[in-house]
Amino acid sequence: MESLSFLLPVPPARLTPMAASVATVPLMSFASVVSQQRRMAAPKRSAKPTKIPSPIAATTTSTATTTTTTNMDSAVPRRKVLVPIGFGTEEMEAVILVDVLRRAGADVTVASVEQQLEVEASGGTKLVADTSISTCSDQTFDLVALPGGMPGSARLRDCDILRKITSKQAEAKRLYGAICAAPAVTLLPWGLLRRKQMTCHPAFMDKLPTFWAVKSNIQVSGELTTSRGPGTAFEFALSLVEQLFGESIAMEVAELLLMSAADNDTGKVEFNKVEWSVDHTPRVLLPVANGSEDIEVVTIADILRRAKVDVVVASVEKTVQIIASRGTKVIADILIADAQESVYDLIILLGGTVGAERLSKSGILKKLLKEQSSAGRIYGAVCSSSGILHRQGLLKNKRACAYPSISDKVTDGGAINGAKVVVDGKLITNRGLATVTDFALTIVSKLFGHGRARSVAEGLVLDYPRR
């Protein structure tokens, strides 16, 4: 496996604050950074994380969700992680953090800083925390990781309990981190950035002390790790995984997320090109179920809403609350029965082995998909949900892609294995997980043009081709 040392900066002793203030690391893909860092042979952080046995080796599936079972030595304690959320927290950052850390085997607690557990995130997704922040005040965590977003970062800043927890974390020299607006809006007023090299979202860089600010995707300074935005959330989470569990575990997780083959993959391949533009605000349906991939649900909804698409998340369960693949609780907008009253320009099926199976059992969704195809409207699938389209005959004579392990089984020989996104007329498919960002931006580009997609990508702090 390739090293994840590219996620770690030059050790502070060898990089002066002044040098850090002028160092610029361009935003680029996971694999591009790997290639560049291999050529540069950048020095590694001197304090190497202690390696532990892999917690990723085995998985079990329940009827409601997919959970990770670890093979860790019982003598090795679970790494405890706190991820606080509040009104206006950036949902991509929060959910990617939780998902990636749980995949690595961390015991992650999502805590609300509000009076209630249900929190509406910055893009409109409703998340339900595991507990209130007040229940965490006497606990000890191996890592406290703050998602950004506005006004979410301000809500975290104004929570006195969280301030005390994070300050105690820093004083004890245990790991803490922040992404997007949170370094400048939350940690800076708490005094937790003193004499630390740091980065944050470009819109907030002017609030950081110029002498210590660094324009890089990831900046590790002692116990503190900072990052720039939703587009760097995977790198941020993997850096934290490496510091908690070691390099090999981080690379295992990266492979599961489909982040390790990007150099050889084409972003998008298109066949039978047709226009997708509509004369009204595009309306998109995202059916969800217990076990749907949380990263895919949140990322697609967030990115499309940033592009001013009307996104409706519909639960095929008996309640609007679903438990996603890594235990994240999401509140859908409506039930699928109510969704059938409307017409959608695009219906997107989400992955997750358990979630896709539950979607496939919805008679209403099956009817909606059949009508969507018959009417010549757009439909698509990510990850394992391509199997649903295959079983309904909606991939016949179509080129498509899917999660690598099932790709050749669902496309009747029409699989495109070297692409993250495949568009065939009014069908769009995707490999899933970390590549779902490309999927969502491709939809934005098809509906509104390349300029809109590039503008959204810039807001995410994500490198995006000019053409």
C-alpha cells in the first residue's frame, strides 16, 4: 500500500512559521497528492502513530443497517471520538468524519450542542445526534473533531461545555481538529490556535493569524489538525485515522472508500449524449432506507442544493427517520408514499448493500422508476444500487458503472470499469462513496453547465477542471 504521509506536513521544527505562511499547496485529488508526495519524498512526522491490528477485517449485516465488527485485540482500548454538531453544521463534513472514523473502528459519539438532538445542517439535511453535549462533559476522548459550516461553527463556539471539553483536550495534549470555518470561528476565540500552524476555508483565512496560516488541504501542528472544507473532508478524516490507528489502517479505509485508484480513473465517460436542461428548477428525488450509505445521501443532497436544485429525500421505511450504513441518523423530508404525488426530473438510487436491498422491496419506488423511464426522464444509481436498475431491466443496452465488486454482474457486459461516472443518454451511474462528489457535480454540469459545477466545486474547496 502507498503511504498516507502526504497528509502530514513537514515537522514544525523544520518548517518555520514564516515559511509556513507563504507555503501554498494546490488543491488536488487524493491520488494526485500521493503521486506528488512520492516524487518529493516529503519527510514524515517524527511522532509516528502507534499501529494496532486492523479493525476493518470483518463486517456483519443486520436488517436495519450495516455495522463494522472489529478483530482488535481486546487489550487495546477503543479510540473514543467526539464529533459535535449544531444548527448550520456542514453536513458533508460531519457525516464524512463520522463515517470514515467508524470504518476505522473508532467509537464515535455525535453530540448535539442544541437543546434537542435533531439538528438541521447548513444544506438542509436533518441529522439526529446520538446524545446531548452535556452527557460528554466528564468523558475522556482520544479525539475531538469539529465540523465547520455556518452558523454551525458559531453554535459550537458558543457552547461552553464544548469549549471546556476541547480546552481540556488541548491541555492534555490529546488530538483535536477542526475543518472549514471552525478553526477561525470556533478554535481561534477559544485560544486553541496559539503558536499553531493552521488552515481553514478560504473565506475565513483573513481571520487567522497571518504568521501561522498555511494554504494547504491538511495542516497538522502537534495535537491540532485543521482542514479547508467539504472537498477536503476525506483527507481530513483519513489524517485523523492515521494519527489514531496508524498508516496501514488509513490506507485500508481509503481503499474501501475508492480513494486509491483515482489516478487511473476517468472522471466521466459519456455515451449517446443528450441535453438535460429544463425550463424550471430541477426537481430530484433521493429515496433512502435503513442501511443507505450516509456519505452518498448527504453528499448528493448537499451538492445539488448548493446548485439550487430542489432535492426531496424520501424514506421507504415506515418513518421519516432512517439509520444509515454507519449508524448516522437522517430525517427524510417525506415518506415515499407522498413522493409519488409529484413528478421528478431525476430519480437517484443510493448505495449500501442493506439499503439497496430495502429500496428494491418498495413497490412504490419500483413504479416511480418504471414511469420515469417510460416518460424519458432522467434516472441514476450509485454504488450497489445499480443492481436495482438491472433487475428492473433499466440498464438493458446501456453502459454503466457500479461498485467494483458488483460492476460486471449488473451491466450485461456494458460495464465501464475505468470511470467514476458514466452517463448514457438519460442514465447516470457511479461507483459510489468518495467518488459520489464527481457524480453530483456531473449532474450539476449536465443540468446547468460547466460554469455552475465549477462554482459549486470552488465553494466546496475542491479542485475541478476548467473544462
